[in-house]
Amino acid sequence: MKTGGTSGDEAERAWLHPQPPSRIGQWLQQLLPPACHHCRALIPANAYAEGGAPFLCPECLERLPWLAPAFSCQRCGNLTAEPKRRGCPQCLGSNWSLHQTIADLRYEGIVREWVLRCKFGRQDWLGPLLGRLMALAQQQRPPLPSNAVLIPVPLHPNRVRKRGFNQALLLAQHLLSNLPEPKLEMRPEWLRRIRDTPPQTELSLEERLRNPENAFAAAPEVQGRTVIVVDDVMTTGSTLNASARTLQAQGVPEVIAWVLCRRVHEPEVQDFGSH
Ligand SMILES: [Zn+2]
Ligand SMILES: [Zn+2]
């Protein structure tokens, strides 16, 4: 991406916060015969126009590895054997600071492929598709707190320069534009990455858990707000928990993580609540 004649400041902002697709781009897309982005089957003509419609045919949509909210731990998003658990063996007793985790899909199969292609393959159509999947999953859940503010997990500016964009911001923009009115507020600038930590994928499990600590800084304006931090993938949860601790230190009473997909562990049947 070239920044041409823009001033240093403007260029920096463009790197950090790329704009969503233009109206003309969206309009051109609507002129094409709508087909499922996965299997190419034709889908109803209004599929692109309706907010939350996912660009997939009903069969492909149903085959996605959706997570059932009732059998996901509300605190960490992992699978649980019993319904409606708030805390499970995966998050109790660990350094878990998030109040709630909303995870829409398992991080596997085609979903994992889409996330990797979106992140490293620069395939622009995936941003709208993945954002719409998150908005669609939300239709099945209770409404989000109306005073909440959405904050995509930031990348360090060095990483944004290398990759060209922040996939969490891209996802959050498309998610937001597909959520019903009244829209939540989004404030990417309220959380910054101040330490250029190595990518989590290059580290051992132990290093991953420590790596994102003290990597973030939060703006004072965030104080007193409920924050929903948005990211594409949660694996160990260490990045999202580190961002939660930074926000809590800045006076945020409740931090919710909302991720497109999560690497989940099969539930342990052991019951932690019985003694
Ligand atoms: Zn299909
Ligand atoms: Zn849990």
C-alpha cells in the first residue's frame, strides 16, 4: 500500500485505521449475481443487501463449526459438559481477567482457513464475510449492553506496517456495520499496542502466556465504560486477558471478549463447584 502525498500523520492514521470498503464498491458487488462464497451455489438476490446476511448458502452456513452458547463457559468460551457454566476448569484458578467471552465458531477447518487467508493472504472479501458471521451469531443471543464500546485488539504500528492492516479492526468494522440499530460505539484509538511483542505463533505455550503482558496502553476516556474487545481468534486467551488487565487498570469495570473463533478444549467432566 502506497501512501502517496499524504502527510506523515495522515499516513500513520491510515495504517492504523484503514477505511471500510467504499459505497461504490459495495454497490458494484450488489450488481453481481449473488453466489455462495464457498460452494458457488446461487443464493437469494437480497443476500448482499440485508445486514447480517452472510454471503453463504444455507447448507454451507449450517455446516460451519458453530459453538453453542449454552455449552460454552461464559467466562472463557471453552466447552463445558453442563449448560450455563460461569467459570470452568480451564479458566478457574488461571490468570483469567475477562468477565465474559463470546466465541462464535471453533477455530478449525474452513473457518481457520478463512482467518489465515484474511490475515496473510490479503483477500478483501473475507472481511465482510467474517464480520457478517459474527453479526449473524449475535442475532441468537441476548442484546449487548447498550453503553458498551467496541475496541478491536490493536496491533503494534510496526506490525500494521508489515501486514498492511489490522485484521481485528477490519473484522470489527464489518461486524459493527451489520449489527442492528442503535449501533454500538467503536473506539479503536482507546487501546494501543505499545510494545512490539513477537507473534504468538512463533512462541512456546509458556512464552505465549507471558508475551502480551504490559504490551497495551488504554486512554483515560475509557474509564467507567463496559468494553467489548474484538479479535479474530482466541487460542490461549493471553492477549485478550492482557488487554483486559490494562483496561481494568484504567478504570473499566467489565471487559468482554468477542472473537470470531476460538480454539476449544473438550470439556472435563470433573465438577469444580461441588465442594
Ligand atoms: Zn454454499
Ligand atoms: Zn471457563
